Amino acid sequence: MRKLILSLIIISAMFASANAQIIPTKFGKGIQFLGKDSSYHIKAAFRFQSLYSGEWRLQDGSFNDYQGNIFTRRSRIKIDGWAVSPKLKYKFELALSNRDLNGGQGPEFRSTANMVLDAYVRYWFHKNFAIQFGQTKLPGNRERVISSANLQFVDRSRLNSRYNIDRDFGLQLLHHFYLSDDFKVQSTFAFSQGEGRNVTEGHFGGFDYTYRLELLPFGAFASKGDYVGADLKKEPTPKLSLMCAYNINDNAVRERGQLGSFIQDASGTYFGRTLKTFFADLMYKHKGFSVMAEYAHKQASNDDPFVFTENDELIGTYFTGTALNVQSGYLIGKNWEIAGRYTTINPDEGVSSDENQYTLGLSKYIVGHKLKIQNDFTLREIDGSDNRFIWRTQVEFHF
């Protein structure tokens, strides 16, 4: 399947180049084509992340039980642009690494690879109003919406991995306006299937509803920097974004809403419970200094995350609770950054153990986020378990 899709992409690119003019671009801007009649625009890019990860168990002041691995963390192909008019935009992105493809082998996915990340069209139908249809990220916490290519650390925080609402298929309505010359307000409403990306067999639960509101009192960030890790643009004046979002996943049949295992009994009957998630976050940047903070709270209906059958058999546990993530960094010169991150997660009793993580990061931005080397070092504290020390080094190459 992967070979077939790659072949189709290559053939499409050859066809586009024969019927369009190539737009000269810099490294990191992909390959771009403009139709000879200016009726379409295509941008094709690929990227990958090569990661080393080492982990030790800390016991009696010593490092024990080393486990290390070197692998391709992510490998992506992305095509976006516009058709007919710049008002009609599209995006299509594929995941190709083994880590990317995890989670798509069940009957709900018709036992096929979980390959498609984004596939949507967006139409700006009236001034600052747009409607979007297809599969993409839901308007949840900021860290999840930020591309994995533009992160301040090697990877996202534990808050994100436990509580984010990920991707889904459905409709989104986007709108923005200004309260003054600088004060910008952005909002997004999403109505989606509720079971995550690439679910193609049936619809076992209810639908999902998400609303996000963002306030930018000091104006827009340079180059959409409110959704880019680190202040690489060195904002000359303070920039601040404040966000809150609320998500309702009605009768969710997966343990983390759009993610996690499906909850069903031995006969194959699906069980669902409504999940409600609240997010609040901020992003601040000024002269190379940046701060991002996030809070998440997820709860199940009746504040009961445990699902039992009529015979009192536990068949599923929703990952509910709260989490806080705070991170900050400072750009030294033009392309070095040192950053720190603190993350704490507090799952509901019986769901999982409380956990704290302290991370120190050092990044070298060779060509911004398009070509960079990132290192981070994490102390992981888990209630009832030995502490862990994690060292990660990753190279990002984004053509």
C-alpha cells in the first residue's frame, strides 16, 4: 500500500510539473508548482525525524537497567495548496514510519495501516469565515495543534500524550475578527465523528463537539508564531495568545476519546460514556524569550471512568484527571536555544499513577525548524515506582 501511494504521488508531481511552472523556493519550503493558467497551486514536502532515546532506572543514586534505541520517529509526506481560487485550500498528509502507523490494525480500521493524517478542504466563503471538511486535528490544546516539526523539545509533553483529543473526521467552522487595531479574536467550532482518524467500519458511539476561543491582545505573532515552538523570530514587541477550549465526546467508545483501545465485551458489544475535556493555555514571546503553559481536565459522565459489564467484569478505563505543563526557553544568538519544561499529570484514583517530569532542552536551529538538532534530558517521577532518567537526541530534516 505504501509503495502504491508513493508511486501515485510521484506520478502526480510529474504531471503537475508538466502542466505548471515551478516556483523557485528556499530549503524548507518544499517543491511548489503554479498552474499555467494560475488556477491551482501545489506545494509538496517531505520530512523525517531520526531519534536516539536512552533510559535508565535510578536506584540508590545510581543509573541502572539501561535501555536504548535508535529509529525513525516520524516520516511524513505533505501536499497542500489551493484550487480554482486561493480561497479554496486543501491539505493532504501521510505518515510513513512504523511508529506513525501504529493503531490501525483493528476491525474498526478494516485492518489497514493508519496512514492518513490530514485530508481536508477549507473554503473562505465570506471575508473572515471559513468552513472545513475532512480529517484533521481538532481545535484542542495548543501543544497538539503545533506541528511535530515545530516543537521546542524533542517531543510533546506527557499532558498531551494522556489528554489530547487528536484528529477526527468532520466539519469545522473558523472565524476571526479584531476588537481594535491589534486585538485579534479567533474561534473554531468542530463537529466530528468522535472516534479518531481513519475509522472506517461503522460508527459505534456518539458525535464529538469542540469549541476553541483565542485572544491575541497585542496582535498577531510573526509567521504564525503562536503555533511554533521557540521565539525564532525574536518578536520585537511582546506577543501573547490566550486560549480555552471545551470538548464533548458523546458516548465515547475509546478509552481516551479519539485515541486508546475500543471498549467492548467478549461478544463484541461496544460500551460508551460521555467524555468532557477542558483546555486552557497561553503562548508568550518577546525578543527570543518564550513561555507556553497548558492545563487539561478530562472527566467521564457521572465522574466514573470505569466500565463494567452486567457481570461486574471490568472491560475499560477512561483516562480521566488533570494535568499541567509549563515550558520556557531563550534563544541565544540566532540559532541556539536552552529551554526547560515541567509537567505534572494527576489521573483520577485507580486510573493511573501521578507523575512529574522535569526536562532540560538544548536545540541547534540550523535552518529554523526545517533543519535542527535537539537534545533533551528528563527526570521522570512516578508514584510507587523508581524514578527514570531519559536522554533523547533528534535530527529533523524538512525539505
